[in-house]
Amino acid sequence: MAKENGGIIGVDNTPTTTTASGVWSSQDQYNARVGDIWPGQPVPVEYLVIAGGGGGGDLSGNGYGNGGGGAGGYRTASGYEVSKNTPYTVTIGAGGGRFDANGNNSVFDSITSRGGGNGARTDIQNGKDGGSGGGAAGITSPGALGGVAGLGNTPSTVPSQGNDGGAGGGVGFAGGGGGGAGAVGQAASSDDGGDGGAGSSSSITGSSVTRGGGGGGMGSNSVGSGGAGGGGNGGGSGTNPGLPNTGGGGGAAGFFSDSSSGGSGIVILKYPDTFTISNPGGGLTISTPGASGGYKVSSITAGTGNVEFS
């Protein structure tokens, strides 16, 4: 017996062209499947977004007590959801250079990590705020207190994207270390520059890697070491930058020498290996090794542009 609607020998109803708001007609569904735009499950993404590190405190007339640069903001989380065939903005922040230069922000979609704060100079004693704060400078007047360290986690995020810089010294003319993603910068001690704060580790790429170390401060007796995770040592006449793609802070300038720049940031995305990432329009440097354990991991190391998952 023939059926009246869609049976073996029956006649199908003609799909309507008008449906209620938010409801797909049969024809819309067919066209979406043919055009591969049928809405599906969102793409779950784990991200690590690190901004550029701040430059170290630069050359000034009295020289010794410059602060280390703060690390770039460090933000990471899993369970972030994006849609297929939709462009998402990515920007990799450059490290800050000389002369009061904070690092530049890194961005993935709605996630922004703030550039690291610039380290202070002895003629501009306060470190700058940022993802992690710049170290303060010493003050050259005998008996005076050192400068104020830059604040980390600025603007505030939860979890925190970074830590404060270290305080500067007084009579010893020593600068504090820049804040790191995992620890505050060390305060200067007498004539000794403070060490940069340690960075934080992540296993998003499959092995544990520490990034986001603060830059070391400068002292008349000794220089501070860069924090673990790419922070530059104090001194060195511009030769101790934060390491590229770590967001490490730059080392402070030595006596009548140049400070070092901060390290560039990075964006790393981990997602199921059933999806493929692309860079429509170009502008980004992306590396995606072979899949492992059901996931792909893409490291984006330079540029500004869009990523899209298909």
C-alpha cells in the first residue's frame, strides 16, 4: 500500500522556503551539508598565549642600578571552544626594546596576554606595570630608598598572568629583577642586582617547557640572573635579551651600556587531530608537527593574522 508522504511509491512534500526563526528548512539543511557548512560540535582547544617580554632598564647617567624587564603575560587553559570554518585573530607580541619599552600583547581570539613591563632606569626609578612588572631601579642619593617595582597581572586576570617586579636598592645603586610568570622578581640587595622571577612550565607540546622568566637587575657589585624560562641576565651591554618565543624579560643595562630587549611571545594551540588548522590570508608563522595521542599541536611564533579550523 502506498504511503502518502515519502513512501516507496508515494510523493514527498516539497520543502518550504519559509520557516520559524532559528529553524532550518529541509532545503537549508541540504544546502548546508552539500556546502560543508552544516553546524557541528565545536572544536575544543587548549591554548597557551604568552606576550612579549619588557625591555631591561636602559642606560642612564649613573648607570649601575637599572631594573630587569618583566616577562610577558602568560595565560593558559583547556576547554576553550571555537567553531569550524570561522576565522580567529592571532597576534604574536614582539619584545620591548630600549628606552622605556614594554613588551607587546599577544592575542588568540578573546584571550589577550599583556606585554611585560619595562625595567626602570636610575633616572626613572619606577618599573612599569604589565603582564609581569618591571624591576625598580636603585636611587643614587646616599640613604635614599629604591624605586617602586612595576605591578604584574595588569590588567587583572584569573588565573594571574604574571607577577610583580623586584624593588630597587638604595646606597648600593642596585636594580630589582623583573617579575616572572611563576614568581616575583627578586629585590636588589645592597650592591647586588636582583634575579628575575622564574617562569611557568607547560606540557602543552608533550614535554614540559618553562617560559616567561623575568630579566635580571644590575648592581655595582653583581648582576642579577635572568629567571628560568628565557629571562636575560643583567649587564652585558645589550647582549642578554629575553629568549625568542618565551616572553622572557630583557636584562638591565650595565654602567654606561645598553639594556637588552625582551623576548617575543608565542601562541600554542592543541586540538583533536580530526581537525586541520589553516591561516587564511597569511601573515602568521605556524608549525604543526605530526599528530600524537589523538591531538595536533600548532605553535605560532610570529606575525598577525587569522587561524581557521576545518
